[in-house]
Amino acid sequence: MQAGKTAIVTGSTSGIGLGIATALAGAGTNIMLNGFGAADEIDKIVSDLKRQHNVGVMYSSANIADADEIEDMIEQTRAEFGGVDILVNNAGIQYVAPIEEFPVEKWNTIIAINLSGAFHTCRLDMKKKRWGRIINVASAHALVASPLKSAYVSAKHGLAGLTKTAALELAEHGVTANAICPGYVLTPLVKKQIPEQAKARGISEEAVMKDVLLAAQPTKEFVEVSQIAALAAFLCSDEAAQITGALLPIDGGWTAH
């Protein structure tokens, strides 16, 4: 049962994060949204979720690269809702370039947001309630690599290790930790990659879609946000209590190769 529980979902003002937040709100979960965007658009997301699902919804602009801002977001959530039951680490950024040309500042920022941010959120103590769910939105790149993505692949592989470690430490405390590993989804992050990949590879954007992105997925179809959100909602259910430490691909068969 998720009704009355509270979730923090990072990177949830669009894309996969918003899809997961919406699915959890639909199950009766209070939501702390987090991410960037225009104030009026975020206000609309908050009001829509409240109206449609009759749950508490708040928003934090916390920078997931900043440990102090993460702590403030957690404390704000506790003050408003009484605690945190579900943690979804979804915030992430991407940059593509050959290793020898990869800007050091881009490496540092990607590691800070995609990996270290999840470490800082995972430090909140769920043990006392004897119930909790940690879901790290990783990537197929937590399981396999691709060229030109050294920082992203490194961060997602690290997130896989963090997930397994948290699962072992929390196993006797009623808290599960799992990672969802999506293939390509047409989120704003992926759409932004397409021209970057085209430039880096010297090919057209259409060729990136067909020959780079979907080439890896045997179904030749993008994963839907709703499919990832449904998996996240299931992982928060009582029926998923014995699923922990798992890296769960939802990638059209990509990692079956």
C-alpha cells in the first residue's frame, strides 16, 4: 500500500521523473518534486497532481550536485509530510565526446549529479520506519557501455554498485533498493543528445535515431515513460518486498545481446 506514504523524486519536472511521480501520486503517495523549469510550468504540475490525485505535492529546486541543498530538501519533506518512505533518484544529465576531448568540468558535473547526488539522498535513514523503497533510475548504460559517454557510463555503473550496497545494508530493515535500467526513451535528455551525437559522429540526426539509438534495441522501439513508471510503482508495492539489489532492464532487449 502506498496511500499516505511520501516520495521524493529527483529530476521530476519532466520526462521519466515526472512519469514516476505521477504514477506514485495515482497510488496515493505524497510527492516532493524536484528539478528545473519555468516557474509557471512547475506550478501547473504541482496543482495538477494535487487536483487529479488528492495528495500532498511540494516542489524543491534543490541542486542535486549540492549535498547541503539535498539535505534541505529532505528536511523540508519531513517537516511537511512527517518523513520519507520512497526515494526515487532520477536526476541526470548527459554529455557526449571522445575521452581525450571530454571537458573535465563536464565529467565532474555528471558524476556529481548522476552518482554523488544519489549517494547523498540515500544517506537519509529509512531504517526506523521498517519500511522503505529506494529506486535508482540508472540506464542500460549501468550494464553496458557506449562510445563517447565516459562520464555517463561511469556514473551509471557506479549507481548500480551503490544500489547493490544499499540493498545489502538495508535488507534486514524492511527497505529495498533497486535500479531501473531503461533503454532509450524520447525524454528531453535523449532529444538533446541527438544533435550532439550527430555532430560528434559526423552523421545526420535521422541516422542517430535509426543507426545509433534504436540500433541497440532489438524491438526497434523507444521505451515509454509510462512503462518505466509502472515498474517503479510495482517496486513500491508490498508484492515487491523481496525484490532488492536488482538491476532491472527495461530496454527492448538491448542488454540481452
